[in-house]
Amino acid sequence: MTWYAIDAIDRAFSRTKKALLEPFDFWKWVKLAIIVFFVGGFGSSYGGQGTNYNMGSEDWGSDVPAIVPGDVPASPYDISWTGLGYVQSIDPLIIIAAAIILLILFVIVFSYISSVMEFVFVESLVKNEVKLRAYFKKFMGKGFNLLLIRLAIGLLFFIIFVLSLLPFVSIFVTESPDFSVPALVGGILWIFGVIILLALIGAVINSFLSLAIPVSIYRETGILTSFNMVYRNFRKNWQEILVYWLIRFLLGIGVGFLALILFIVLFLVLIIVFLVIDGIAYYILSTFVSEPLIWIILALFVLAEILFTFALLMMLSVPFAVFLKYHLLTFLEKWFDGLNIPFFDKPAGEPGTGQGEIGTGLSSSEQNLPEQNSSEQNSSEQNSSERYSPENEMPESPRPGSDNSNGSDGSETSASRDF
């Protein structure tokens, strides 16, 4: 017995090779990198540590007065502080609330684009052509529905998590006599257990949603209906899904480890190259411009290098993301009854994986049996009609003694038939 998830590895690798390298298209890689950026939710935060040296008035000379905390000193350069005073007059709570609202709006917009890109990614790989604008317009509605489902699931999980903390609120907040070290340890273990349980449930739901997205596209149904179809198929053939989850887990570890090694090597090479470039740039600029301007220009160089490194890493992540998505689609094509995914490498005469609806319990041969019987019946009726048609009957020979008029009619009929 072969498992679909294992058989799908070779086919996914060959499809990845054909889609990305046969032939190689740079702009296709760029478009796929944009899709992977939104679908993968890749995010980075750059930060740094300052020095322990605090600058004082002696570093600037005698023209700059000492700064007292909480006071805005008079500027020796006749700079108006009206704008700064207006900013200071705003309530900090308003600034914090505005920042939170902007952050929430940014997260919602990014999540919506990510949800639409889930469908765009599938369609691009199935057809082996990336049309960002056309596919994005095509799947805006489905992406919005997927966003609503994910927001509802996230809100439900948050409510469950908060409710799980209620028994310990009175113990940790108030000075309760029930507070003790065992209670503290038990509360921490309880919180970790709830987090792990919600994470596992969320992973299962997210896996079903990932399988439901292609079903929604190629069965032309809503995302909730497709999710229900996937779940019903899971109940009929749950062993394949368990093996699929295991293979995906192992593939995730292998692909992640390979990508990590590749990224580390590339990062080290880029650091050496960028240090050489920055050193040469500093040496050249030091002969033409002043010291403060040199550091401003070098800061722009570093910013460009960071953006270039990020873009290059996203480009290198394309093969890994494409392979994993092709593995999902190839597995789904074999596992899901009645789903015919029109892959770009499928021959024109190749039938789909199955022809039946979910829940019918009929195989493709059984479902085609009525059509076959009807065609056989039609062919037998046609043969019988040809067998007993008047044209096939032998003409009657004229009886002896018949009149001449009948004989002439028979000759005319025979002549018309010959004509």
C-alpha cells in the first residue's frame, strides 16, 4: 500500500523544477517572491543597542546650554519651538490610542492581502503563470471570506484563553490565602497546557483551510462549504491525512534546515561584501565631504544593503514555498474525491482523479456505469433498426400472371432506388 503524501513528493519536485527552471524567468520569481512574502507572513524587526556614553553640553561647546529634564531650553539659534509645544500639549493617551488603531488597521489590511494571495498562489502554480493583478481581482471575494473566518477563529481562541485564566485571577491579583507556590506552579502549567492545546487545534484547522482553498477554487464553492467537504473526506479516509501531517512535519524540518543553512551562508557572504563596499565608500567619501555627511551617506548605503538582503532572501525562499505548495496540491488531487485540478503538466486527455461528489461513496467506474449502459443500449437499438429496416428486406418477386401495371411500378421503384 502506497501513501498519497509520500507519492506526492516526487511529483511535487518535478513540478517545482518545471515551473521555476524550465525555462528560468526572473520576473516570475519576483512575482512569486511577493506572493510568498504575504502568504508566509515573513516579518523581521531590526534593532540595536546604544552605547553607555551620554552626551553633555561640553561636547557641543559653550553655545549649547545644559538641558534640564522636563524643561525646553531656549535655542541659541533662534529656532521656534511652537510646533514642539503643540506636540507636548497633546494627551499621550490620544497618541497611544491613535498608534494602536493604525497598527490594527495595518494588521487587518495585511491579513486581507495575505488571504487573497493564498488563492493567487494556488492558481499561479496550477496554471504555471503568475498574473498578480488579474488573479487578485478574481479572488478578492474569496479572500475576504477567508479573512472573516480567520478573524472569527482567532477571536474564539482568544475568548477561550481568557476564560481559562479566570480561575487564577483572584489568586494572583488579590492577597488570597489560597496563594502558594504549588498554586503558582499549577497555574503556569495550566496556562502552557491551554496554549499548547489551542496551538494544536489551530494547526489542524489551518491545515483543513489550506486544503479547502484549492477545493473552493476548482469546485466553485464557498470556503466554508469546501472546509466541510474536506472534513467529510477526512472522516472517510483519515489515515491518509495522518500520514500527510507526519510527512509535512518532516518536510518542514528538512526544508527549514536546508533554508537556514543557505541563508546563513548567504548572510555571511553578504556581510563580507558589504563591509568591503562600505570601507571603500568611506575611504572615497572622506576625501571629498565632511565627516557628518559621510555617516549620513553610509547610513543610506546600509539601508539599501538591508533591503537588498531581504529581497534576496525572499527570492531564495521561493523554491521551498513552491515545493511545499505543490506537495499539498498533488496530495489533494489524489486524496480528495471528485477534484480535478487542471495542472499545467497534465495531458489533455487525462481524466480527473475522481468524478463523484462527496458522500456518494461511488467510484468513478461505478458512476460511469449508467452512461456506459445507456450507450450500449443505444448501440443495440441502432443495430436492431439496421437489421430490420425495409431497405434490408428482400424485394418480392412478381407473381406469375400479374398485370403489367404492377410490373411497371416495380421497375420504376427499382430504378429510383438505383438512382
